[in-house]
Amino acid sequence: MRLGPLTVGTPVMLSPMAGVTNWPFRVLCEEYGPDGLYVAEMITARALVARNPKALRLCRFAPSEHPRSLQLYGVNPAIVEQAARIVVDESMADHVDLNFGCPVPKVTRRGGGSALPWKTDLLEEIIHRVVRVCEPAGIPVTAKFRVGIDHDHETFLESGRIAQGEGCAAVTLHARTTAEYYGGHSDWTRIGELVEHLDIPVFGNGDIWGADDAVAMVNETGCAGVAIGRGCQGRPWIFADIRNAFEGSDARVRPTLGEVGAVVMRHARLLVEFFDGDERMAVHDLRKHIAWYLKGFPVGGSVRAAFMGCESLAEVQAIIDGLDQRAQLPERIVDKPRGRVRFAKKVHLPYGWLESRRTTHAEREQLFGDDPMDAEY
């Protein structure tokens, strides 16, 4: 796949996930599928402009990462443009993705994420400004969005048309509405509709838990590539499986528990580097990944609890050494969903958001006010 001057050898993307896709995890994924696109977790534009230390940490990439992909989130077009200018001027990334798909209430209630495409003027202006900054530097811009706020307020076809018209190199569609959150099964037919509607590449996203799912999505929808979110949690080797499947190979990575333990320790060591040598912080960050790595293996609750109490790499290694190194993941749960399935929930939007497709002067004043939370993590 071509994205402006970039070539993506295998059309597979690691979707940004807050608290998950920092560079240590991206490096693990990239090692299994070295020619994909691995996007950093969402960076709040105002926080980057304010030089928030955590935002700057999240903008860091490992030397092995290429292309370097960074996702920006914001509601104020001027602030998002400033953030894009920083990315360009400081050579922070080779590819910029724009987030219009996050369904989290603290984002949507301020008009951001998956709420924003309802306001077509904001969507157009943000994409236009960012492309205008990035294009001269040879940095392709892509956008990710959902089907709509709910099925009475769908926006994905219009969002795709706007993204294409304003110069995006590709788009990603998570085939759920905001109201559906992560519940049920995503509706892949909507991805097919978007593919028919656009000339630029479309990445399909939603419910890809294994390589066969990726192939099925491409075959059913005609999408140019796939984006993997929750499907890679605790199993970065899914990118090797998808690469093999796209090349027509049946080869799959099926690690033993001992091999998974080795991945966990590599992940932990990379996290220590990410946190500038702070081993305790690294091990604490690893905890959420442990649950995903171990899911389905014959590991008791007491062992899982022991992992949650670890404060050092040595303690993590000691527990791993005590596991059954030859244990296999039962075939019945290979490539099955893992992690919590979050079902439909109430959508939180700014007051009167659905009354008009364009922002009023009053709405802009409310949305663009100096909110200190927008510059923090």
C-alpha cells in the first residue's frame, strides 16, 4: 500500500490504544510484522502544544520504528494545526493519523473523538489544516472514524468523502457506532459501503481476533488493509500470522507458556527503558498486559495475583520461571476474543450537539475555551 511517499509492505495497522501502544509494545508487534504500520497511542493536541511531559514521552519512538506513526486528537482546529506543526518542525513522525473515532465519554462530551464528525465544518477544517502543514513535508495524513454516533446519526460516508476531499491518504473505519461502543460484532458491511464510496484506501477495523478474520474482512469488504486493536492485546504475534495469511501461508505462531513468558520479560525490559530506568513504574505498567498474555493458559488465580504484586523485574522473572513452560493455549480459544467486551452505553455529547451539522459561534466559544484538562494526562 502507498500512503503518499510511504510504502506499507503488509497492509496491516496497529490501532492506537491509550495506555497500550507505547513504543515498547509497538516494537514487539513490529518485530513480528516488520512491514506494517504501528501507530502510537493518541496524543492530545493541546497537551503537545503545552509541552506536557507525558505527551512528549508518548511521542517518542524506538530507533527501529519506521515509519513512525503518530495519532493526534483535538477539537480546536487551530490547536490541532499547531500540534501538527510541532510534529513537522521537530521531525517527530513520518505519518500522522487523526482521531475521530474514540467513543470514551470524557472525549465525546467535549465534542471530540467519534462525536466530532457530526459537525462537518470542524471535521473539514481540522483535516484541511493538518494536511496543509504535513503535505509539504512529505508526511501523509490519515483519519479514523466510526459509523456514526448511533444508527439515527450516521456519518461515515460523509466523513470519508470529506477526508478524501481534504487530502487524506487513507481512512480507517471502525464498523460500530459510538453508542455500540465495543459491544456485539462490528458490521463489516459498512466497511464495504465505504470502500465503494471512496477512491483512497480504506482500512477495516473491528473484531479481528486472528489471521483468518483479517482475510475474511478483506474478502468480504474489499478493504485495502486491516487495523488491529484489542485483537493484539497480549499477542503481538498476530501481526506475523496476518502477514503469513496475506502471503497465502498457513504458518501461525502458537507460543508455549514458556515462550510467552520470554515475550513478557522482553516487554518488561523495554518498559524500563521507556520509563527512563524506573523499574517499579515499568512493572506496574506491565500488569494490564499480564492478564492479556496469560488469558486462556492454565494459570491459577493465585499466580495472577502474584504478578499484580510485583515491584521488580526479578519478581516477574521468578513467577515466570515457576510456570509450566510447555503449556499450550487450548485450541478452542485460539484466535478468540480476549479482554472485556463493553456493550452499548449512553453517548455523552455537548448540550444541543445534534441540533445542527455545523458549529455555532456559541458552541465554538464553549468548545475552544482554555480547559486545563485538555493539556493534562
